[in-house]
Amino acid sequence: MSVPEEPDKVKLLISLFSPREDLIHEVISNMTDLFGPVDWMSPPLFFDRTRYYAGEMGWPLHRRFISFHTLIPPQDLIPIKIKTNEIERGYLDGENRLINIDPGYVSAERLILATGKNYIHRIYLGKGIFADLTLIFKRGTFVPLEWTYPDYSDPKMIEIWNQLRERYMNEIREKRLRNKTEERR
């Protein structure tokens, strides 16, 4: 029989893209008030694997990925996605979004994105939010799945996700070491 226990906290990851680079930086700055300090930011990228959002948001679309210093319980993805949806609604041009914000997390085993859209590989979390299993960690690297978005499965991005996971694993090891040290006192 399995004994339920809480999983390790996870590394909050957020993808932002917009036709306006300045807006991405403004939103990132505002997010630190909500989620704590940013501990990693991708170089400037283009959201160019699909033109799915071009009609709504324009073209080209600038992109950044960020992660935060403070680890979160995995279930916090629900209120975080709800909050990022609210932030998006604060930057509308009529009915069109000026920024897209997609939170997710990196754990030892996987990279998860939060979404409001159901699909075969998405697990319902609650309050209209689903967990999208985007990448799995297998044999020393993140591995894309048949439904993984092309921009997440690009070999250069896989390298970045592996580095982010290594950063996360170091944080978890340090936390466990601190906990053991405190238990001995």
C-alpha cells in the first residue's frame, strides 16, 4: 500500500510573449511582487514556431522565459495560472491580448505547463485549470512527447530546461541538507 506524502516543492517557470518587448519587462517586474525574485531569465527569443497568435497579438512576437527563486508547492499552479490570466486581462487592446503569460514548473521528473484548455494528455487540477505534461526527464535529459509544443522540444531549449532542472535539483539538495542539519540540533 502506498503512503501518501507531500511532494517536493517545484521551480516556478513562466513563459511570456508579446509584440512589445517593453511590456514583457514591465510584467516581469510586476511579477516579482507576486512570486518573489526572478533567479533566471532566458535571452531574448522570438515566438516563431507558429503564427497561431499573430491574428490576435500581431507579429513578430518577442519572448522570455523566467524562473523564480522561491520554490512552490505543485498545487499552487492553480492560483498562479488564475493570477496570470488576470494579469493578461489587464493588458487588453479591445478583445485582444497584448501579452501571453503561461506559468508552469520544473520538477525532478517533468516540466508541466498550466492551461485552461482540456486535451488527452492534460490532467484537471481544479478551478478550470489543467496540467499539461510537456516534457519528461528520462536517462539524464528532458524528452519531448508527441504533443510537446515545438518551441519547448527544440534541442537548444531542451539544453536550457536541463540546466534549469539542474539548478532546481541543487536547490532541493541544499534544502534537504539544511533540514538534516536542523534535525540534528
